Amino acid sequence: MKTAYFDNAATTPLDKRVFDEMRDYFFTDYGNASSLHSFGQKARFGVEKSREVIANIINAKESEIYFTSGGTESDNLAIKGTAFAYNNKGSHIITSSVEHPAVLNTCKFLEDIGFNVTYVPVDGYGMVNPSDVEKSITEKTILVSIMHANNEVGTINDIEEICKITRDKGVLFHSDAVQTFGKLPIDVNKFGVDLLTISGHKLYGPKGTGVLYVRKNVKMQSQIHGGSHERELRAGTENVPGIVGIGKAAEIKAEEMESDCKLLSELENYFRQKINESIDNVTLNGHNENRLPGFLNMSIGKTEGEIVLLSLDLEGVAISTGSACSSGSSEPSTVLDAMGLSPERIVSSIRITLGKQNTREEIDYALSVFPKVIERIRKLM
Ligand code: PLP
């Protein structure tokens, strides 16, 4: 059976060049990066090279880059790390209603132990209005955390504008850039962010790898206690092959971002046009232009997203409904709900996210089965 994978916002395949870079760190240069002997030094070299590459890409200093186990840990560290370090100043945090669970559930945890959290709303496209952030800031606010782009609909936030506000008010700003790194240029100084989250497996890098950028002089309380790794902020023997992998993946992404994005836009336009030609009653969710390339969140009238997903899977075509984290539970998407979509549009939504490995042939294959699947489902409903 032919297969086609269109769930690249959930995860991406490892780039072969990333694997080639990582390989030696499993088999020959496997030392502990903290060891003083030459095995350890070789591993340390790999870690520090990766730090330098990532720092250069986002215009940060090497000392501002911390390696973690992924986007989830980076979000936890950014939010809890500053919440605890600045608790003497206040206990108020601002975030948006459409953040990834790594941010939302961290905020919920902090609420349970006495912090106050304001969840600013989004508009019908899933975008945060910077003036809502401004209005929510009080003298007790210590942190604002707003994602760069949403993982369900791909809508991009104006984080530069939000940063101007937080800077003005002397409040820290964190952004989850898991979906945007490698798709949009990121310059931490141009944006003015204090903390920024990156994840390796969304960039054709290894799973279980991440970065947290922490601006110099931002106080942080460590969330994992142990040895003095990562300048005492994140204890634990470094995942050297993984760190080398995320560095190489970031380097490739930075070099090929323009051509990758051009390809994603072309494939997305082709996919969208073909769907519109062959299936009626299809509505795009999210912004028509202010959206990441390769993101198509659509409601297909008179269907159920989960049934569409499972039926397409039987034909070898992988898509998703909402975020990967919420699939498996039949909870309706809280993101689409926060955007004010009707229950019918939410329940009939699917997410197609394209990757650089996708081809027109794969799209043609998907479109050879898609209309039949929809027709069959509609007859049953
Ligand atoms: N933040 C966003 C916006 C995401 O899309 C994801 C993953 O889906 C995460 C955080 C979590 O990253 P990780 O899977 O590396 O823990």
C-alpha cells in the first residue's frame, strides 16, 4: 500500500545528514561531556559546537543557550524557573488560551500552588491582540508567555509587538517557538524576548532534544536538581548525540529555510486547490495569510475529523485532528473553541501539515482516496 505522511507539525523524520553527524557520538566519541579525559573532551566539543551554532542562528550568546529534553521541558523550565525566581516580585503570569499543553498545564500547576494566571483570548484566526496583553499587566505580573505560532492552525503572533509592551512594563517575556524555528527568522534581540523554546524533532532532528534560550541576567530557578551541568540550571549527563543532532538540524534548517518554505507553500497551495476542486463544503480554519507555510487546518462539513483521520489511515494517509496530544482523547479542540468556531466546525476539523520530504505524487495519491472517503462518511452520517 502507498503511504503519505502529512502530520509534520506532530513530528518530522530525521534528516539523514543529522544522523550522519550524530553517529560517531554513539559509537566512538561516547564520553561523558563532563569527563576530563579526551573521550570526554570530544563529547564536550560536540556539545559546545552545537551551542555555538544555535546561538548564532538566533543572534544569542552561547552562554544564553541551555539544552533540555524537548519543547515540553523548555516550556516548564521557562515558566516555573522564572515564576519561582521572581516570586518575591509578584505571582501573576499572563499567557494565551491557545498555548500548547506544555505551557497551559504548567500554568495550571502554578495556579494550584497559589500563582494567578490570566489567559488572554484570541480572535477568530487564533491571534493574540497585543493590547489584551497590555491591559492584563499589573504590578504583580512577572512573566508573559505567548507562543510564536499556534500548533493547530499555524497562526503567527506578533511577538515583536508584545515584547515592546513587556519591555516597557519591565515584565519578562517567553515565547514557545517550537513550530516556527526553521520556518520563520528568529532574532532574539530584534524580537526582544527573554526566553524562547525550541524542539529538535520538529526540525528533522532527534526526538527528546530541546533548547531554552535565557537572556543574560534573567534569574532562573533550576527545575531538575543534581550535578552542575548546563551552568547549574539543568542537571543531568548531557545527551551528547541528541545535542549534536539538534545543532546540525538547526544548521540545516537555517541554511535551507527559504527553499523549504517555498516548497511548503507550493505543496500547500496545490493540496488546497485539489481539495477544493474535489470536495465541497470545506472551510479553512486560521488565518489565510498570516499562517505558517504547509499548515492546513480545515473543517469538512458533514463529517467528523476523527473518522476522516481513521479512514484515511486505512488508505495509508496520515493526517491529524488538532494537536497530536489531544488525538486519542475525543476532546474537542480547545484552540478552535477559543477561536469561537461552532461545534460543527470543530468536530469536523482536520489538520494537514506538510514537510520538506512530501511530494506532489503523495498529494495526488491522497487526493485519489480523499473524496471517496468523505463521500462514504457523509453517507453514514
Ligand atoms: N510547544 C508546541 C507549540 C508544540 O507544538 C509542541 C509539540 O507538539 C511542544 C511545545 C512540545 O515539544 P516536545 O514534543 O519537544 O516536548
